[in-house]
Amino acid sequence: MNEPNPLPVLLALLGRVCDVLRKQGIQFGLAGGIPADLYRGEPRSTGDIDLVVAIDEENVAKAKEIIGYLGYSAAVATEAMLQGDTRFRRKAKRSRPQIVIGRHPEKPYGIDLLLLSLPWARDALRRAQSNLIRITGIGQVPCLTVEDLIISKLFAIKNNSERRYKKSDISDVALMLENNPGVDLNYLSDSMEKLELVLPKGVEQEADPLLSRLSRRNRRRNRGIDY
């Protein structure tokens, strides 16, 4: 694989996060924009570092502790909050925690720790341990496979109302499929069926026939999907 080339500040932050997680003995897999650059075949900017971590919803305090140790303020994003359900704020806060978000007003990049409560995360984390990329100054870093990164994007598009029409997410999916002809279609289709995911309409029309058929079937089953 070619090495990603994020900005030096982003790279230094990633090195710090990896060091902390390793010292804590927490298994992790790099997600988000850095591996997406590899799989897309062309770079784009990213505002944070995303990592799937071996922390479940019962141990959110551990994820918040890590974020605090890195010098960031921690906030928990629950399932209902990510879906945009803010009608009942207390109920939304009590739903399943899925991401611990680290932000600092004076730091250019954030840190998102994706928890095992995300339905796709456990399999993705397991597979990432044998999918290593070498990053200058850091060494080998476990990274989500292209299939799991696509699944994570499709899940976010479906379940996060703010990302449903985000052009960069849709572009990521399209380019990752286009630039990775060896993608494991069976694994991808099985995951899409289990999670009831669809490809965005523009992507669906150009995708492999297996994925297109499955996407259209899932779309018919869930008539609330309109993207």
C-alpha cells in the first residue's frame, strides 16, 4: 500500500493516540479520512482522527479518560443523538453511547473513538488487526479494510441525519468501490443485508450488479430511505 500523507500536525496527533492506546492495552483500528485517502485513490482533507476501539458501552468512562489524557474535552454521542432525535433530550442522552468525541477549541484536529456498540464495529476491529499500514514516524497501524470502511460510511449515511446528504461521504463510497476492484463482494453484501444498508442512488446505479440488486431490495423493504 502507498503511505498516507496527512498534515504533520495530524500525523503527530495520530502517533500520540496510538501510543496511548497501546500503553493502555486497548485494541484499535484506524478509520475515517486517513485510510479513506488510501482506498479512494485521491486525498481529501479531514478534520479529525477516527479510531474503532475495543471499548464497549459499559466502559465509556475509559474512553473519556483517554480523551482527557490527550488534552481534549470529551463528549458522548449516543445512538439517538447521531440519528438526530433531539425531541426528547434526556431520552436521547440515555440511549446507547456509540462515539466518544474529543475536541479542543485551540487544536485543529479532533479525536473520535468509535465504540463496539456500533453494529459494524466488532467485526471491523477484528479484521483490522491483520490489515496493517505503515505510516512514517508511527510504524504499522491496524486499519479498517476497504470493505469495513465502506460499511461504516453506509451506516453513517443511513443512521446519521446530518450525513445523509453529505457529498463527501457519498463520494468516498463511490471512489472506494471504483478504485478497489478486488473488494470482497460477499462480505460487503452480507454486511449490507444484515445492517439493511443501501447505496446512495447515484452510486447504486454504477455499482457491481450484486450490490446494486441488494441495495434496491433493501430500499424496497425500507420505504423511508430517500437518498
